[in-house]
Amino acid sequence: MALKRSQRSPRRRAKRHAAKGRQQGRRVAPGALAIREVESLRAELDRLAQSPPPRWNADPDEVRKSVLQLVLTLVEFIRQILERQAIRRMEANTLTAEETESVGLALMRLEETIRDLAEKFGLQPEELNLDLGPIGKLV
């Protein structure tokens, strides 16, 4: 009777993993991969514990600022994506010189508008950044 993959014991899977490593010319201790994963997760949890996640400020006096910060953060994220796409298109020579100039000018004006609004409401440029978890900050 054939065993389904989910019915195999963890011990048997560890042996198969170690055997596969030996076939590829390297030794893999059973469970070494799991230990590395646990250590990686522990390091990530330690990193996250050191800086508490930013929370939305529900203070009635600060609601406008909090909402503006959220909106500007999303607009800045989209601007950066558009900028990267424009650079890829320029490198691939799929934009004419006029299109390149137009896209560059539009992105510069958008960045200037974002910075002006942030300054008007007392936000720093670094406050308009997304924390992407394990990947890190957006910028």
C-alpha cells in the first residue's frame, strides 16, 4: 500500500532530505534546515519587537494629519513604482525623447507636490515610508 505524502513521518522526510543533500555533494544534517528557519524567524521577531509598528492616531485633533500621512504614503509608493517603470522603459528604449521628458517632468512635479503637502502638515519625508516587514522599508 502506497503512503500519501502527508502520511510520511517527519523522521522519514528528514532522512530523505539528508540523502538528497549527500547526492548533491553536500551533507545536510536532519533538521538543520528547520533550525535555520527558526533562527531566521527569531531574528525577524527580535527586529520587529525593537520598533513598535506605527499606529493610526485617533486623536480628533490629529485625524486630518493621520489621514493625510496615509494618503501621501500611498501616493509616494505609487510614484516610486511609476518612476521605476519609467526607468525600465527608458532603458528598453520604448519611450520617445518627448515621452521621457514628459514622464520625468510629471514625476518631478508629483514628488514636489507630495513634499509640499507633507511640509504643510508637519510631516517629514521619512514618515511617508512603508514598512514591508521582512523586506524592510520601501526606500
